[in-house]
Amino acid sequence: MSTGDWLGAAGVVVIWGLNFVVMKVALQDFSPMLLGALRFAAASLPFLLFLARPRLPWRFIAAYGLAQGLGQFGFLFLGIKLGMPAGMASVVMQTQAFFTLLLAAPLLGERATAWQWGGLAVALAGLLVIGSAHGAGPADMTLAGFALTLGAAFMWAVSNLVARRAAAFGAYDALPFIAWSSLFPILPFFALAAWMESPQAVASQLAAARWPAWAGVAYLALLATLLAYTLWTRLLQRHAAARVTPFSLLVPVVGLLAAGWALGEWPNGLQWIGTAGVLAGLVVNQFGARATGWVRARGARA
């Protein structure tokens, strides 16, 4: 990896790690569905005149936008609004790697290794510990927030599979793909916001929103959506997935520290234990098979 690649990977980690604190700030003024509509409107509409549509069937562009936009962030915004701490959300969202593993076997015919199943078991134990630490206090993680965040991780995994299916049709530029797919969640998000709260309430939120909320929309649209996803996709296009994906292990580290320092949302004892379990499962998933191969290679040379 070049110096530019290392800087790009580090930038993605920081942007996505801070992303969860920014969501929490923006959700103080906007409802979850309205924030989703504004995020993807800002990430797509200003750019469609300048970016040619990717040479992919519309079904892939629409499916990715609805899964990654409406599904992933609809669940995530609602989960944070209903009591999911920002730092813990950054941890639970990483379970998308295991949902992808579970879905890839029946849908893509990809078989998991024993190490991947072992990592899944360790991470599942960590999730059970995190889920058992829910409470009803104002600083506690609610069970509803935890469940909705798991749903968001599942929808992220669905969008991963859509992107991999789309790659079978040939290489495509990441930035136009993200911008054009971001078009599809806008109307569903606005419709859900009007249905759940009334058009008058939506108009009131837009009129009364303070500058930190609007800055949050800009951050989520321009940095977390367009820039970070584009950098990440380009890294995956230039380097093996096994070399790139371990960087995602650092996202919860940044998320937990940022939420603790900015919001005072430090995990309790059980949540720290569960977080360690989830991250250990991710490490086993990413490095278990390679560590075994390295040991065998050394043994053969000896």
C-alpha cells in the first residue's frame, strides 16, 4: 500500500468513527427519518448533473441505495434516537461482517472457514453480553436501540452482497455509484417522516434546526457517505480484501473514545466485556486462517 492508501484508510477510520457522535448531535434537532432524507438528498442531488450514471443495471443501483440507505441508516438513526449510545453503536455495527458471512453462503455459494465460524461464535457471545447490559436510565442502552442497531448491521450486510453482485458486471467508479444510489432512499425517508410525524412537524423541524444539526447533515452526506465510502471502495479495488478490511476494526475504537469524550457515554463493565468479545471475534475472523498458515509455513521450513 502506498502512503496515499495508508492515509486514505486512516481517514476512513476517523470519519466513520466520529460518524456516530455526529448522528447523535443531528438527531437532537431532526427525527430519524428526516435526517435520513436530508443526508441522502445532500449526498446525491447536487452531484447528479456532474457524475455520469454507473454502467450497471438500475436494479443494482436501486437495491444498494435502499439497503444501505433506507435499511441500514433508517434502523441506525432510529436505534440511536431510541437509546443506543453512539460508542456502542459503532461496536455493534461491526457485526455486519458476520451477517455478510452468514448470507454469503446460501446466496453467493461462498463457504466459510472454521476460523470464520469460530470468530462468529466469539462475537455472538460478546453481543449477548452487550445485550444483557441494557437498562432504562437516561444514560443506559435500551433493548430497542440495541435490536434496531443489529437490524442496521444486517442491512449493511445485505448492501455488501448487492455491491458484490454488481461487481460481477464489471468494474465501476465508486463515487458515481454512491451518489446515484443515494437518490433512492430520499422519497421513502421523506414519506416515512411525514407519515410518522405529520408534514407540519417536518416543516417545523426544518425551520427550527440549529447550525450543529445542519453541519451534521453535511458531515454525514459529504464525508461519511461520499468521501469515506468512495475511499473504501477504491482501496478494495486496488488491494486484496484481507489487506483492507482489518482497518474496520479500528472504527469502534475511535467511536468509543469519541462518544466518551464528546458525550460522556462511557460503556459500563459488561459492555466493555462484550465489546472485547465482539472485537476478538472480528480478529479471529480476519487473522485466524492466516496465522495458521504462517505457523504451518514456519514448521515446514524448520
